[in-house]
Amino acid sequence: MSEYIFDEELDASGLNCPLPLLKAKQALNKMPKGKVLKVIATDNGSIRDFKAYTDQSDHELLESFTEQEPYVYIIRRG
């Protein structure tokens, strides 16, 4: 796992789809552009959700770690 410096961390462990993504959207909306959010999730649906969301938004999925739970997403606010 690469070491990223992140500005905020969101622990969405135990939340089911679509709550991890909704909580991440709320957190990103409160952050200044260019800041980095680390999201921790346990819902396997989050793997496709975060990829699709960042592909369709101006946010950048810097890295994701989805080989085992918990899943970790590093997202830069666009």
C-alpha cells in the first residue's frame, strides 16, 4: 500500500450501499479543492460505486485497495 498524506479520513465500516458513497460525497463537498480524503469501507458494492463515481465526477481516485476488507479509497477533491 502506498503511503498517501490525506487531509480527512472517513470510516464507513459496517455501512451498506449506498451509504459509504453518500457519506464520502458529503465529506468531499465540505473539503477545499485539491484536498485528499481517505475512505474505509466494508461493503463490497463500494468497489464499483467509488470507481463509477470518480469516473463521472471531477474528483480523482488516486488509489484503491480492494483485495481484502476493509476496502480503502484515496480520493482527491476536484
